[in-house]
Amino acid sequence: MANFVDKYCEFPTMLRRPMWRVWHNLLIRFDKDSTVNFMNYGYAPLNGDKPLELNAEDETDRYCIQLYHHVVNSVELENKRVIEVGSGRGGGASFISRYFKPLKYTGIDISANVIKFCNSFYRVPGLSFVEGRAEKIPMPDASCDAVVNVESARCYSNIKTFFNEVNRVLADKGNFLFADMIEKEEVDGIRGKLMECGFVIKSEKDITKNVALGLELDTRRREEQIERKIPGILKKSFASFAGTKGTARFDSFKNGKFEYRSFVLEKQ
Ligand SMILES: C[S@@+](CC[C@H](N)C(=O)[O-])C[C@H]1O[C@@H](n2cnc3c(N)ncnc32)[C@H](O)[C@@H]1O
């Protein structure tokens, strides 16, 4: 099962979609106190850069929040219409809504149950969640000023269809704020597809070391959550998914198999 979790991107789309739904249903069932609000590997500043200032209630999710902050920080989001594709358990959507004050923030995810969870759990002005697929974003043409996408696109059935959809829903000069782990030899291909789909690259960063450090610093908290909430037989699979120390995912950031890249893009 842990092996299955590591390799799910290699499975046919037909299996990947139900897998996400099952995974969300398991999390909803086991996370009784609703403290698992992020599903990304996190980010830590290097070389003694100043850590992000956070409200006390956000401290436990510091590393996952720092990844979102890194992705959106260089763009003005105040009073803008923002959507997030692959919003998961909604922690990033809540962080951006509270700290960056967009006019409207819509989280979109493939799992109906996680959307239900997010709509009942978060009470933030302007924030809402709708079910939808990255390959057919449920928004009208040119209706968004920014699209956020964090650690979700790697396993979409067709990433170019997704990039074209982002381009369609963005208004002129709108921003696409995109970050994911990418196999080293695929980075040039992804960059090429972004440009083919009508985006200008405003910035591109290799943040692999930041993500690896974030994961290392956050491992204890992740292990503690798994220990406390997940039944024995599933612990190893959840550890693989969470990328804690000793898993193939944790090693893949250290051994160069994957790079973690962040892009700030603008619709041409
Ligand atoms: C690794 S989680 C990341 C969630 C969130 N961005 C975060 O950082 O916490 C990936 C999310 O993408 C969603 N997802 C996967 N395939 C999708 C698709 N084709 N369309 C929309 N969402 C999708 C999954 O349901 C999951 O919630």
C-alpha cells in the first residue's frame, strides 16, 4: 500500500481520481479534531532568512503555510478575484484569504466530500469551495485575476489541458501562481508547455532545498499526527504520503530525482 501511494501518478487517470476521493474520505474519518488542514510538503527559508510572522493559531502549520506564502507573496491579491485549483483541505485557501484579503477566493477540488468539509469548517469572508476538475475548471472565461495551484498538478490526466483552462479563466494580465514537484528531466517540458499555453514567466525558482528542509523540520509533527490518528495497518501509507523522514518521498528531494519548482506567470 505504501508503494501504491508513492507511485500513484503512474496509475491510469481512471484510478487516480477515485484514489483522491478515497484518501479524502479516510482523512475526514480519522482526523476527528480537524487539525490536518494542509497536504503539501512545506517550505523553510534557507540561510537564516527571517521566518514569516504568523498569528499564534497558525503556528502548527508554519511550514505548509510558508509554501503558500512563497507561492503568492510577490503578487498583489488584495481585492482580487482568486481561485485555487486542488485546494485540498483548504488550509492554504484560508491562509491566503485571511492574510492577503482577496475580494473572493474560491477553492476547487475533485473530491465532493472535501469540498463539503471545507464549506462547513471555514468561516472566512469571501472564501468558499466548489467541486470541480482541473481539466474543466468550473468558472467562466476571463473571470479570475489569479489562479493558485500548489502541489496538485503533477498527476492531472493532461497538464496541458489544465494550463489552457487556467489561461481561459484568467482575465488579461492575470497571474498563475504555480508550484509542484517535477521529475528533473520533465522541468524543461513543463516550462515549454506553460509558454505554449500563453504564459509569460515572471519568475521561476528551484525551491527543492527549501521544501526538503521544511519537511525535515516538520517531520516530528507529521509523525505525531499519524501516530495519534491513523490505525496501525494504514500508518505506513500515511507516512509515505506525508513524506516523513525514512520514506521514499523524503529521499527523493535529497537524491535529485525530483525538483520542486515555483512559478509566477502572467497571461499574455
Ligand atoms: C497533495 S494535495 C494538495 C492540497 C493543497 N493544495 C495543499 O497544499 O494542502 C492535492 C490535491 O489536488 C486534488 N486533485 C487531484 N487531482 C485533481 C483534479 N484533476 N482536479 C482538481 N483537484 C485535483 C486532490 O483531491 C488533492 O486535494
